[in-house]
Amino acid sequence: MVGAGTMGGGITMSFADFGFPVKLLDASPEVLAKGMQRIRDNYAVSVKRGSLAQEEMDKRLALIEPVETYEAIAECDVVIEAVFEQMPVKKEVFAKLDAVMKPGALLYSNTSALDIDEIANVTRRPEVVAGTHFFVPANVMKTFEVVNGARTSPATLAAAMKLGRDIGKVSAYAGNCDGFVANRSRIPFNLEQGLMVEEGALPEQVDKVMVDFGYPVGPFAVNDMSGLDISYDTRKRRAAADPNYRGLPITDRLVEMGRLGQKTGKGWYRYEKGDRTPIVDPEVHGVIKEVAGQMGIEQRTFSDEEILRRLLFSSVNEACKILEEGKALRASDIDVMWLNGFGFPRYRGGLMFWADGIGAREVYNQIAAWHQRYGARWRPSRLLQELAERGGLLRELKGRMAR
Ligand SMILES: NC(=O)c1ccc[n+]([C@@H]2O[C@H](COP(=O)([O-])OP(=O)(O)OC[C@H]3O[C@@H](n4cnc5c(N)ncnc54)[C@H](O)[C@@H]3O)[C@@H](O)[C@H]2O)c1
């Protein structure tokens, strides 16, 4: 395991939990020691809770060996890289791996969105390079996205799929594109969530609709848990690079007011000390009104059904585009990712399975109407349009051009 941070630690635990020995490497002895301590602390929490025996914790920790040089990992069968999400750093690591790893070793990257081909191409063995995308926390979440590069060999892909299963994950194939399949299909949901609030839907209404639908927690309460500042820097960076980038000024304003979520006691909601229950905060309503007013957006009321459909149809449309481009093999893989990675209510069957309950024709008509009203971001997928015209099930859609 290269990188002993949040993901590297969780991935290491995933393997140790299933009896695999792991060598853990980081950039400096200090960071490595911190990473090892975090792993110990995480196991200790489980022991304290009674879900893990002390003896079992000791057994798992004994499988993890911190190491300080690349030479020390040269004989490993598989390397998973989880260093900083910066292309130059990834390239440096893969060049080093290429120099030291034994022939036949498999080289996987846990990148969230970077181009696997660019990473693979710094090595002289791009056929053994693929993406293995874990979700956070890596030792808990089941989704395991296997990302296929242009030069990845079928054997490397198959080995990654099996590796996921060997550590109790649910492996699913993804093509190499920005955000891969799971996150890419989820991004439109996040955007609509922000935009509906500008138009007058309140965070507590959106959250209630989604909890009634079956999610354990609503999306705004989830934002408060992970911290509103997480995506703040990304938005600023994207806005600087692209003048057409659609930012989220209300979220940005909350961050600038120091409302970062649970960690500061205030975010989309407010929190009493020592209590994680979200409390509706009129101050947030004021911010929403003020920012929307500055943007010249008129506030209106939303029905619960409109909220649900705005969030989920945007992702259904993106999922169809992913299939259209051959970046996923089949619609049911996307459902599997949503069920195991995003807390989608299991009894709804998955995003595409759920949408079949409404029917492709109605989904398409609504998306086409929103395309007229809201513009380019709602451009209907061609595949969805064809399905609506000929009739058929979204959940049975197959990826095009997939190799
Ligand atoms: N955090 C998430 O939610 C999440 C989810 C999925 C994927 N990822 C991806 O996982 C990767 C790691 O993310 P993270 O959240 O664990 O980051 P992190 O900052 O917690 O950890 C990165 C670790 O890499 C180490 N590192 C940096 N350069 C190195 C080098 N040259 N050699 C060895 N070690 C080096 C750092 O010291 C640090 O310990 C990123 O590519 C990220 O996009 C993150």
C-alpha cells in the first residue's frame, strides 16, 4: 500500500481484515507512524465497542508492516497507490513502482478521477495498471470500482475484480472518464440539490423527501457531516479555470460565514453541543433568500415529487450517457454502485431499477421539458431517448462500445 492517509489506512485494514499481509509505505517515517497509529486507533474503537476481539485486532495488526523504501515492497504481488490526488505525484510514484516491482506485479491506483492512461503511460508495463476505486471509509464501504485503462490487459482487470471480492467488496467495472461511473453518475444529483435551494426549496424539505424515500440521512445533513469546505476549494478552482462553471454561491457563502457543518456546530443546520441532531436554522433561510436575490432568482415552492425527480432523474440521465459512451457495461452495475456506495435505499432496487417504476417514456419527457426550461445541463441522453421511443427497461440497458 503506497500512501498511509485516510484511504491508504482504510484500504490496508480491508486487506488485513481478510487475512492478507500488507506492507505500508508513505513519504516520511513521521507520516507513516501517524498512519499506523490511525489504523491502531480505528481497530481499538471496534474492540471498545465489542465488535472486534482484542486477539483478532492483534492478529490483524501483525499482518501490517510499515516500510520506508520502495525496495521493501518490490516482491509484493499487488500494489495499490493512494497518495495525494495530484497527477505529478501519481506519476512519480508509478515511475518508481515501474523501476522496482517484480515482473507480473499488478499496479493499481485509487485515484478518484484522474486519467488512468496518463498514470499507466509513465510505466513500461501499462497492461498491468488499472484503477481500483474504494469509497470512504474504505474498510467499511462495499463498492469497489475497477477502472479499465486503454492498455489495461483483461487479466489485470479480472484480477482486480477478483481482488475486490476477496476482501468482501462488490466489484463493478468502470471505463476511464472524469469521475468514473459512480461519482460521475452522482454529480448531477449534487448540483440539482444546490440549485433547487436557490429556487426556493428548503434544505429541510429536500432532506425530508429523501429520508421518506428511504435514505438513512438527507443529502444536506450528509453535507454537514462531511464538511461544507470539502468541495469549496474544488469549486473555486473550477470557477477560475472555466468562466461557464456553475458554482454554488449559497454553499460558498455558508463556508465563508464559518458554517462548515457539524465540526463548527453550524452548516445547513445548527447543532447543540455534543448532539448531532440537525436543527432548522432561520439564519440559513435568510442567507438563501439574500444570495438568491442577488442572483436574481425568484423563489417558488416545490412539491415533494418535483424534488425527488429533480435529484434522481438528473442522475438517471447521466447514467444513460455513461452507458451511451460505453463507460459502464450495464445499467445494473450502476445500481450496484448506488446501493453499496451512496446509501440508496435497498428496497428501491437501485437508481435505474427505481426509474423503471416510472417508465423510460415519462422520465425522458420530464428531462426534455427541463432541458427546455433549464438549458444544457438537462440535455437528454440519446440512449434514453431511443429507449423512450422503442419502449424497454432502463435497468436492462447495456453499455455501447465497451471493450
Ligand atoms: N478521501 C476520500 O474520500 C477518497 C475517496 C476515494 C478515493 N480517494 C483518493 O485516494 C487518494 C488518497 O486520498 P486520501 O484522502 O487518503 O489522502 P490523504 O491526504 O489522507 O493521504 C495521502 C497520503 O499519501 C502520502 N503521500 C504523498 N505523496 C507520496 C509519495 N510520493 N509517496 C508515498 N506517499 C505519499 C501522504 O503523505 C499521505 O499520507 C487520492 O487519490 C484520492 O483522490 C479519496
